[in-house]
Amino acid sequence: MTNNNQTYSTKPNPDDRSDNVEKLQSMIHNTIENIEAAEDSLACTDSETQKQQIQAKNERRRESIESFRSEVKDEANQQS
């Protein structure tokens, strides 16, 4: 039998923000792609309720993009 009792360190991981800008830019890119895909789906949707839901979700996505961009500026200023 093997002993699976292991001791784990409680040492926290260091705060590595070196790639935050890249991650945020990737999130912006992905969100823009999601907006475009949702807008394409609007053309295939007959339900007014679904159209309103898609439009509302895209509006929230646009707000998220603005927040991401603000964070990118903050991170870039901190790295300078």
C-alpha cells in the first residue's frame, strides 16, 4: 500500500502580473468575436424575445470590453 498523505505548502503563489495585459487583450478579442457571432445569429432568429436577449447580452459584452480596456490602461501604466 502506498501512503497518499502528503503535506502541502501553505505558501501563497507570488502575484505575477507580467502577462495581465496580454490576457486582457485576449479577453477583449474573444468578446468581440462573441458579439459578432451573436449579431450573425440575429439574422437567423425570428423570435423578437430572442433578438432582445441577444441585443441585451451584446450590450453587456460591450460594457465588459470597456472595463477590460480600462484595466489594460491601468496595467500598462503600472508596468511602466
